[in-house]
Amino acid sequence: MDTDEVVNMNRRLMGQEKSLNDPIKKGETEEWQDWLVDDSLDQELLVSQQQEYNDKKELLKNAMNILNDREKAIIVARRLNENPSTLEELSKKYKISRERIRQIETKAFEKLQKSMINASQSKNLLPKN
């Protein structure tokens, strides 16, 4: 640190302390703390969002176990990969038509939905209809 920085720091440290509850100007109701804004999300909200994410992830993981290997592979390839596979790519891999891949994907997705809804209702994560 050079001498100017030391002098400035000493000047700041020797100054009068102010409370964040002090008014900005005498006679006003606005306080210094009113100027401090926390734009981050409420910690309680963050924790509940993380818990909800974990619950959904666990439901999906459990639901995937009801699918057979081919259904599971198609769902992963079409819906869970960052770069989803095309119907054409999968039809060549499994040596079946694109329409058949689409049918398998639809049926597997419906199974997943049903399993996840039933599991979430049984864990009281969703209201029962």
C-alpha cells in the first residue's frame, strides 16, 4: 500500500460510525438500509425449489425402472439427452421404422407419466383427484 491509500483508509476508519437505521437526512423517514437491496431469492424459496427438483428427479429415476431396455434407451435418446436423437437415427439403430420408434416413445412416455403421477400422489406431492 502506498501512503495515499494508508491516509485514505485512516480517514475512513477515524470517521464517525453511522447506523444503517439512521435517516439519510434529518427529518426524513428513509434510512440508509433502504438503499441496500438484496436481489437474491429468499433462502426458504431456494431450499423448497431444490427439494422439489430432487423429488421430481427421484420420481423420474424410479419411473424409468418400469420401462424395458429398448423403451428406456429410446426415451433417453429422444428426451433426456442434450442433443436428442432423431427418429431416423433410432430407426436405423433398431432396424425398425421411424413410426414404430415414435409409437414406442409415446407409449414409454405415457408409462412414465402414469407412474410419476401415481408415485407423487402416494407421497402426497400432488393432490388426489
